[in-house]
Amino acid sequence: MKNNTDAGISMPWCHKAYRIMRNTFFFLMLAISASFASSGYAQVTRFDLSLQNTPLEQVFQEIEKNSEFSIIYKSNEINLKEKVTVHVRQQPVSAILEQVLKKQSLAYEIDDKHIIIYKEDKNIAASHPQQTRGVVTGTVVDENGEPVIGASVMLKGTTTGTVTNIDGKFTIQVNATGASQLLITYIGMETVEVGVVAGHHVNVLMKESSMMVDEVVVTGYGEFKKSTYTGAATVVSLNQLQDLPSISVSQMLATHVPGLNISSSSGQSGARQTYTIRGVGSVNASSAPLVVLDGIPILSGDFSSDSNTSAVGLDGLSTINPGDIESITVLKDATSTALYGARGANGVILITTKQGAEGRTNLTFRANLSTRDFAVDYRPTMGGEERRELLHEGFMNYYIDDLNYSEAAAKTEADRLTETYAAMPEGGYSDWRDALFQNEKQQQYDISINGGSKNTRFAASLGYLTNKGLSLSSHFERYSARINLNHIHNKFDYNMNMMFTYTNAKPTPEGGYYAGAITPAVVNLTPSEPIYNKDGTYAQDYRTNGGYNPLHENANTISYNKLGRLIGGVGIGYRIIDPLKIATSFDLEYNNTRQFRFWSPDAKDGKTANGAGQLHTPQSFRYQSKTNLVYDDRFGKHHINPRATFEVTNYTYSYFYARSENYGYWGNPAMNNATNPVETAQYDEIDRMVSLVGLLNYDYDDLYYLTLSYRRDASSRLATDARWGNFWSLSGSWRVTKESFMESSSHWLSDLKLKASYGVNGNLPTNWFAWHSTYNASAQYGQYPAMYESNLGNNKLTWESNYNLNVGIDATLFNRINLELNYYRRDSKDLLFQRPLFLATGFNSVMDNIGHLRNSGFELDINSVNIQNKDFQWRTSFHVYNNNNKIIKLGSDGTPIYSGRLIRKEGEPWSTIYVIEYAGVDPETGEPQYYTNEEIVDPETGAESFSRDIVNDPSKAMRVCWKNAEPTFRGGLTNTFNYKFIDLSLHLSYTLGGWTVDDSQWNLQDDGYSPNMNKSIELRRRWQNPGDVTDIPKYKAYRRNGGWYTSTRSVHSTDHLRVKNLTVGFRSPKQWNDKLGINSARIFFSGENLLTFTSLDLYDPELWGQHGIGLPPLKSYSLGIEVSF
């Protein structure tokens, strides 16, 4: 609110005089303070320096090392290797500069603590008489309005030039008459050419050059420029994220990172996600990557403690507000992950939140409204009349073909049964999809503030997201708060990061054994089943779906999953001497989950119990203490950066479960209102780890790079003798274009780096007590409580080992095309595996280290600037990756593992589909056909082959290892366009060579076995008359051959192309911002999963392997605005 100081009296002259006085005083004080600052520090700072025949570059380094000066220069104007001699004692920096710069005719300016060195042109006066010269002044700023210090300003076609000072200002001589052209350049920014006229002032805006900006790779144990990094990592930066209205981390990463696969069995908000980097790396240990938030390892995965309450779960990363994220780095190879030991065996996802910055305080508000619906048609089925006709046809075929009825007799029976199974309810056929589903409505609001001074920086934010879900009863809410503080004081630096989130999820129930699950109802309930009774109450007692109405069940059920998370850390560092620093930090994470479900006596699951309540309250607390000793120094052409770290991690998990029945008062579902406490369970677990870490980074002349790492972990999950694990990595790279023999190629090959890495890290069992036997006290012997051995331990259990090789090339062509190509091979040995036991032991199996799994493949990532000029820019990003998986050894005897219609078998990929091979439909009879594929062994040669006989009975055909479900190629393509104030981004994703096994379509496409079920629209293509050529057999009621489920008929290609995101935005011009008193504003429209091109539009083609009836991803339309003050 603006204060009204004139109490309603208009005195414009008074306000004008006040503004003049205020501005005059402000600029006067600024000029005085600037003069004291610029001259003061330079005059009071004294040097003792004595160097003989020393490279000029080393002199600069000595100045910067022994003072707060920073030296700015253009490397192509200065011979840094020239040997100079300087001797000063208690002299200002100007005395040093005058001695060392005079040989090269270099000039300098001192602006506060910045020293700007440039080439002095002595021929200007001779070649351009004074009377033909004029002067132009100017100011150079970046896109944030900050001055660009040290930018080169050249008069085009001459050697006349200067550099900008600390305020971004410059003065340069130009032609006295007519126009002149200035070229302004700065490392990491686009070159600007501007026309000027003598006597005028020019304002220049410089923008970052996407090709020149050297991305920063954050590893958690240091930060590296991408050009100097020896490992394999992908950085998703703020430039890529800020314009996308993502609501989750998974959306931000999906199909943007080569080698990272993200999948989910449900498209609902907050649903659990599965993350894998470079393939599945374990059988019984975790295959999920480690997630690190601002240097703090955090829990991810599913936070839902009762998988039967809802099949969708609660993804841990969905609790993080994506609006807080600055960048995400995905670490993939041994060099990147070995530093994390067992926790990093499957890769690492490092999330860096937005930090404060020196300068004015910025306040940003962002709002986003969206509506969401299915991206693909969810299990489309026939309408009432079409299904009725199909069933009648099936009954006719059954009575005529199998029972030899006459056509008239068959019609009589068919009419009767069709009326039984497909009658039209009173009021018309039911539309269950319309009754059960609605469009999601979502709102998201974020407000953030950041700023700081030279010594203190801060950032804080608040966020809120609410989502009215797909069903009338579903809902998802997220509250988030974050604060980051950094402070430097003398030799100390301090930091604090704190994040709190609260999530309240009530997802649409999709599976489990509860009657309210919606997805089975959509598949099972037919148009002939009425939704409501005549009196408006919910109808029930159906032929399918257990007889229950999901609307009635959900109306009589209360459920929620609430999660509170606190993640934070504090740290302090002390610079012992200039190159040596010690730092210590303390991090914590606390998670408190409360998952509750109540069924009233009117609900199926509460009827027999007269109401039932069920509560899960898992809690976890993890803290980590870490101390680092870091040395970073240069001597000559050598740069060395060793680091030693000591870590202690403690993780406790507490779980409580209770179920109560017989509620006296249904209106209050609190469990103390139930009179019958049926069941309780409670346990506590502790997991501890102690770690020693060593890291050495070395480079020579920015040409050769070497990284060595070693980590030694001790985990409480293993027996004493096997507790310690040793993990290491070795990597190196060669900046080929830095070699002198490559100078002739510099016009097209801007950068070329060859790199390689190899190393070992480990993995731990997910069962914290697998190494020793455990006992359960819930048994009973007669009337007395008893204990029994519930888990047989193996005290020889040890670490899984991952051996990782990576070889790669990084290149930049024409300063416009960035290319990164990596080949990797990952061998997971000593796999944690359940070894079978004789039943006489009382146990089926015991955990052991027996197994070997290999993943190998390549990743290609290409980024290009296609067009870039003042008004229009076009950038493209493309990536493709391939992963080949093979089981080398499985268990102690190689016995295959069967998982539905997948098989785990030595010599085969991990996701091999194991089914009968379908041979199509006999065009004359309409009967399904199958290849026998019986194994034949030549008695003389021993050669193996398979018979290709065709049978109609699937029980006479053999299953075969048919296809690898994992896609051969996966990737994405992004094009970004900017025209003046309008931006457009189009992101496509694709997969090739993948397959999926459908676990639920068989009910809808069973060739007649279940007349009481819904029927897929695929049956429209069924065989009906002799000569029909199709892959769907004749529809015949009660057909019991089971061939659809067990054969390749249930296997479908997942090849697809999807419009993953389309965003169009408008940014307010600077003159608008000035008038409105804001920094910037942007309004945008975005669509997610807009179009999907695939061969079979029945379910989500991003799901490969084996899947059920989970909801597909959602298509969304969003409208948003972002304003910065």
C-alpha cells in the first residue's frame, strides 16, 4: 500500500523537488564512495614481491592470491608466457604493473578491486589525425541488467579498442563524421555489433551464448566445468527447466537425459516412479539411483506403506517443488558415482536448488492453472448395442459349432443368453467411464525471493499445489517451504539449507484387493450394469467386479496418505591457508507418514466387521556428519586438487500398524471409537555406515586431466568380517584441441575431448538384517506366546560389486554444435540372490552372493544453435541411447526365474518375454493357430532346432524366449525458437524396438470365454466369414483354449512418437517492465503429452515389459504467468 503523505492535497512541485534532491544526494554519495573504494583499496594494499624471469601469468596469480584484486584481460592480446622480473617491497599494485606491462605496451585501469589490462594502441594518433576522431561512450549490461565487466569493445576494421570498467562503461574513439561499427565481445556471451555516431552514448545488451557457456557438473564432492570433467554426466540446467510448467521432478527429467529411464504404472499426480540409469543393476538389491538434494542424500522411492491401499503409491520426489530447482545433474559412470560407494551403485541424481546472488533483491511470483485428461484412450471397449451384437454372435457360434444346434435352436438360446448378459438397463446403457472419471483440475502457486551482498546471499520460497484428481474422491496437495543462506566472514564461510514439504494425497484407487478400486471396475463393469437404482441409490450385486459398485464403495470409504518431510543441513568452512580449506557439515532428513483407511459398515470391506479402520505410521530419521579437507593450488602449468572426507551416517526407521473393527459410531473414524482392536504391529530398525573418501583431481596446462577416487565403507547391513567395502575409480581426459598441432582445425573444430573411466562400486541388500537370523514373537504355542525363526541369516553375505567402464568423446563444431558420445559397460557381480534350500531346513531359500548381470550400450547427445541473430534464435537438442542387458550367471545352478510371462535366464536379457508363438488365424475356419516350437536335437550333430508345426490347441505348443521387452533405442528431440518477445519449445520423445506384455486385456479380448465382461474394440477386427484375413479369431462363447493370455497375441510393440511438451510464451519488453515497475514478466501456454503416434492405441506405449491396468499418463493444458519484481 502506498503511503499518502500529502493527505489529499496535490503538490506536484514538492514531489518533483524531493525527487531531484533525493537523486542528487544519492548519486553524490555514490560517486564519493566509489572514489574512496577505487582509490582506497589500491592505495592501502601493499605488496612484497620478488620474481626473477617468471611468466607474466604467474605474476597475475601472485597478485590475486595475495590480495582481493581480480585481473581482467583478453588472452589473445597478451603473451602470458613472457618472462618478466619484478622486485617491490611495500609498494602498491601499480608499481608491479608498471614493471611487468611495459614490454608489451599494455595499459591498465584500476576500478575498485578489478584490474583491467588491455592493449595500448600507439599508432592511433599517427594513422588517424586527431581532427578526424570523435568519442563514443557506452554501457554494457547482461540480460539481468548487471554490468558486464571486462568486455572487449573494438572499432570494427581497426585495432582501436578498450574494455568495460566495473560499471560496464566504456569510452572509445571513433570517426568524427558518419557512422562507425563497434564489436563488443565477452567470453560466454554472444558477440554484439552496433552502429554508433560520435558524441553519442550507446547502451548495449549482451546475452549468454548457449554454445560457449561451460556447464557446471555438480558431483557432491566438488564442482567441475563440463569441459574439464573426466566422467559421464548430464546436466539439465535452469535454461532448460525455467520455461516448462513441470509439477514434478520426474516430468523435468523424463526423456531429457540419455541413459535415464523413468516409468510408472500410473499417470496420477504423486504416483510412484521407477528410475533406472543404464539398465537394471541388481536382482534383490535396489536398482534405483541415489538422490542428493543440495549435497544431502535423501530417501526416494515409494513412501506408501500399504501397497494394497492404492496401487499408485506416493513417489518421494513428488514432494519436492520443481519451482525451487536450479539444475539437475545425472551422474552415470564410475568416476561420477564411486565417490558415493554403495549408495551410488545405480547412478546418482543431484538436485541443486536456487541460491541467492549478490545484487538487488528479487521477488518472483509464478502461477499455473491446468486441466488434465488421459493422453491415450484407456482400454476402449464396445458400447452397449455393439457388445450385445458380439455376444449374440458368440452364442450362435457356440451352439452351432460345438453343440451342433440348428440355426433356429441356436438363435433361441442366443437370444435368451444375450438378454441375460447384455440387456439394456432401465434408463439406457451405463457409461461407467463418465461416472468414474473426471478431468483433473490443478493449481500451482510459487513465490520466491533471493538476493544478497558480497558476503551474504539468501534465497527463500513458498509453494502450493492442489489437484482435484481423476475420480470424484481423489485429491493431491503439496505445501513447500525452502530457505538457503550463505555467508562469508574473513576466512570462514557458513551455509544453511532447509526444506519442508507437506503432502496430502488421496489418489484414485487403481488396484489392490479393496472393492473401491476403480480401474478393475472400468474393465469389468459392462454397459448393462446400472449405476443407480430407481430411487437414486447406488446399484450393486453385479455379475462382475465382485458384485460391487466402486462409487458406492468410495462414498463409504475414507482414505489419505499424509507425508511431512524436513530436509536440511548446516555447514562451516575455514581456509587454513590460501590453498587449504577444511569444512564440516551436518545434514538431516525426517519423514513422518500417516496412512489411514476407514470402511463404514456399508462398504464391502467393512461390512462383516461392522466398520474397520487401518493405520500405518512409518517414520524415518537420517543424519549424516561429514568433514572435508580440500587442497587446491596451481604451480606453473600444474593444477592439483586433492580432497579427503570422513562421513558418518545413521538411519533409523520406526513402523507402527493397527487395525480395529466394530465401530459404535460411524461418523467418527478415529480408531479409539472401535471396540475390537484386531491387529497391531511395531518394529524399529537401525542402519549405520562409516565412510572414508579420497579424491585427487589433477590437470596439466588445461590439456591433460586425471581423476582418482577411493572410498571405503563399513555398513551394519553386513556381518563384521564382511562389513568393509572398497570402491575406487580412475579416469582421464585429453583436450585435443588445446594441442598446437590442432590450430589449423580451430576454424571448424572448436573443442575436442577424449575421455575414459573405469572403477568399482558396490550395492547392499535391501533387507537390513539378511546377514543374521531374526525371530518373530507373534506365534502361539497352545495358550502361550511363542517365537519362531522367521529369517535365516547368512553371515558370509557381502557387497554386490559393479565394474563400470566408460569411453567417450566430447566435441564442439563451428562453435555451434555440441556432441557427446559415450560407450559404457557395466558388470554387476556377486549379485544378491535367494539361493534355494532343502525344505528340511524349514526355509525355502537364503540370501547369498551368486549372480552376474551385464549392461552395455551407448549414449549420443547433440545440441546445436541453428540460427542466432538479434531477433531470432533456433536451437535443437537431440539424444538417443541404447542399453543391452544380459544375464551372465543366475543363482547357484542357473535355474531360470519365471515372472508372469517374463523369464530370467542365463544368456538372455533381463526382460525376456517367454510365451507361445502365435501363428495367426486360419482364414477358412477362423480358429487361432500356434507354432509348436518343440525342441529338436539332431542325434548325430547335437544341433538344436525348433519344430514349426501349426496346431489349434495352445497346450500343445511350447513357450519360447521370444523378444527382449526393453526398447532398442530411446530418446528425445527438442526444438526451441525465440523471436523477439515470443518463445516456443517443442519436445518429442520416442522409443524403438520395445515390447510389452498385457496383463489385463485378456478379459476384454478373450475370444468368448467371459461373456459377462466388457469387450475390447479390437474385436471389431475378428474373423466372421471364410476367407477373412485377420489376426483375431472367430468369436465363440465359452472358448476355453487360453491362447490369448499365454501367447504372443498379448505382446505388443511399444514403438511410438509422442509430443511430450509444447510451450508458447510471451515475455514483456523492457519498456513495458519500466512502466510497470517490474523486472520481467512472462505468460505462457503449455501442453503435456498432447499427441501419441503408436500402432496400438490401447494403453501407454511408454510402459514396456509387463503391465496391468494402471492409468496411462495424462494429457494436460496449462496457462501460467511469472512476474519478477
